[in-house]
Amino acid sequence: MDSEIANATLRAVRRILRATDTGSRKLAAATGLTPSQLLVLREIDARAGATPGSVASSLQFSHATITAIVDRLVALGLVRRERSERDKRQIHLAATPEGHRRVVEAPDLLQEKFAERFALLPSWEQAMILAGAERLAQVLGAEAIDAAPLLDTGAIDRVDAAPRSD
């Protein structure tokens, strides 16, 4: 019986991993971006005068991660950095027209579906899922791994999205 439950649990984990990988590949094919890059680009596109610190705080990413992702988005021509008129030490981020277009055309991220459906669950069930997921991370020896609130299997600041063909 225990091995049946363990196998069923592993199958469920595998389905989650495959859904995450499939979502990342669809996003890369549609936008040329990783999920973390799209989240950062969306945050910048939605805010007038976004700063790296405000984006990091909003997304719960480290400042170093935001810097790496923004560097990549700038290199792709999707974001530009601008010095503040009032304080030249402060940098503001803005999406370029191409960056805005990719945000508009991007498919829904898997974590958005998760958030919408998770919010519909009663609080006791949300707490059970959280407890089970945290315990599973402990069982797998992964409780100390730093992870942003993002359904993605790769490094958060990686640059390995599929190249666009447009």
C-alpha cells in the first residue's frame, strides 16, 4: 500500500513538472522569453517609472535577479533604462513598443491559472496544499533551495528561451 501511495505521489509530482515544462516551452515559442523574464517585463510595462527595487519587491525576486533579467530584456530591446530627471542616481525602467507587444501577445502563465484556481479553494484546503507541498519539499531535501513564487523549472535568471522567428 505504501509503495502505491508513493508511486501515485510521484506521478502527481511528475505531472506538475511536465505541465511547468510545457508551459515554459509554449511561452518561449510565443515570446522568446522565460516565465521570469515575462513576469518582469509585465511588471515594468504595467508601471510608469518602475525601478529595479520596486519590481524586485513586487515580484519577490532578489535585486541581483532583477538586474540579470533586466540586463537580458535590455539586450533584447524590450526594456530601456532611463535616469530619473529628479535624481540622476535613480534608474527607471520602461518597456519598449516591442516589449509591450510581447506582453500583450503572451499566453497566460501557468502560475496565473494556479493563482486563479487556488484562490477559489476554501482556506482549509489551501492550508492543506501548502503544508503538503512544504512537507514534500522536505522529503525531497529541497526545503533550503531558494525559489521565487514562479512555476518554472529552470534558473530564474536564465537566458535559454527559444529564439523567435519573427
